[in-house]
Amino acid sequence: MTKTGSPKKSYAGSEVLSAQTSLLSLNDEEASLDRTPVTEMPTAAGNSHQLTFLDGYLLLVSFQIGSGLFSSPSQINNNTASPGAAIFLWIAAGFLAWAGATCFAELGAAIPVNGGVQEYLQYIYGDFAALLVSITWIAAVKPCSMAILSLIFAQYWTHAIFGGEGDTFWLDKSLAIGVLASLTLFNSISTKTSSNLNGIFSLIKLSTVGIIVVLAILAMFTGLNAQGSRPSMDWKTRDWFANRPTEVDGHRVDWATLTAWESLGYYSAALWAGTWGYGGWDNVSCPV
């Protein structure tokens, strides 16, 4: 009885040992499966470049400070009856831009994703609305915006070189096409190249804005002007809200003879130019 009972006892012990061994091996397999996605996750290439905080900040600066900041003042000044009216219109355009910016700030806080309008519409209305706005921006909004910016850049350079004399129509178009093609080429090279190029342009913009502010303060207190040999203190002596003739699209505008409907048209154009000058806040959530 003793001999026959002993093998059964050892057999039972071997079953328990094999079961424990199988359980340990199963746990090891599960652990290895859990570790597989982590160990085999593809990593970024050595020459790739991610946007840093400075790159993102300069990208936002380039969104906010564009050609509208330099081209809008003349449009607002020419489409308003007085300097005081132009200042109030700048304020009104700023309130409109601020209303839109706060809406996007609220959306960014409620829906913390990057990508801008497309991502918000996709989250709220679904994929179809996001697809429609993407097609609209790619086919119409962004190409038109880039065309306007390129033409403004070309016109600034031709006016600076030729002084606004002569017909520079085709020269402006050719220069605009060349600039647009060059920017597309540089941005297609790599993320690092485009971010470095954007940083250079952003610093140039900030420096230009600073120079303009300094010159404006200097002209205001010293009276320096391009016309006349004596200092001009019109901003102190003349009425800011007195009508003065302006020039729009090559023709003289006499505000005293305009009807209310015609004046509304000019002020609407000035308001549009003001919102163009404040534009860019809708792109704030794109690089964040």
C-alpha cells in the first residue's frame, strides 16, 4: 500500500508544478505582448524637426502681423472722411476682431485639439462639414489669400524701386508669381527650413513695426513731414473730425457732396480693410 500510494502523490505534485509553470509562461507571453507595441513603436527620424515653443510663437506672430497691417492704414484713411473717423473705425474693427478671437479662444478651451476650424466643425457637426470647409479653404480661401499677399508684396517693391511711375502691371504679376513659387519651394524642403524661414520673416516684421512706431512718435512730436520745409503740427491745431478730400482708386472723393448711401459704401470698404489688418486670429489654434 505504501508503494502504490507514493507514485500517486508524486504524480499529483508534478501536475501542480506543471500547472504553475504553464501559468508563469502564459504571464510571460502576455507581458511580452503588452511590451511589444512599446518596444516596436516607430520613432522619428534623426533628421526630423519638431516645432519648439519659439517656432510656435513666431508662427503665431506671422499669422497676426501680415501685409494687412501695412496695407490697411492707407485704405482706411482714403475711405473715411476725417482722421478722427478713421481712428474710430480702427477701434470698431478691433472690437469685431476681438469678438472673433474670444470665440476661438472659447472653442480652443472647450475642444483642446489643433487644426483650427476644420477640427472644431468635425467635432461639432461631423466629418462631412469638416470636409466641406477643408475643400473650401484649399480651393478658394487660401489660394486667394496667398495671391493677395503676393501681389501686395510685389506692388510694394515696384513702388519702392520705380516710385509708382509707369505701368508695372505685368511686372507686379510676374514678381508675385515668383515669390509664391519660391515660398512653396522653401516650405516643401523640410519642417526645419520652413520654421527657420518663418522665424526670419517674423523678426523682420517685428523690427518693421517697431521702426514704424518710433517714426510715428518722432513725427508727432517734431512735426517732420515729407511735404514742406517747416514742421507740421496739424494734429494739434486742426479739427480731427473735419472733412477733407481723399483719393480712392485714382479719383478724388469730395465728402461734402456724397450721399449717405455713397458714404456708407466707402465706410464699409474701410471697415473691411480694418478687419483684414486684424486678421489671423482664426489660425491661432492651428499650431498649438
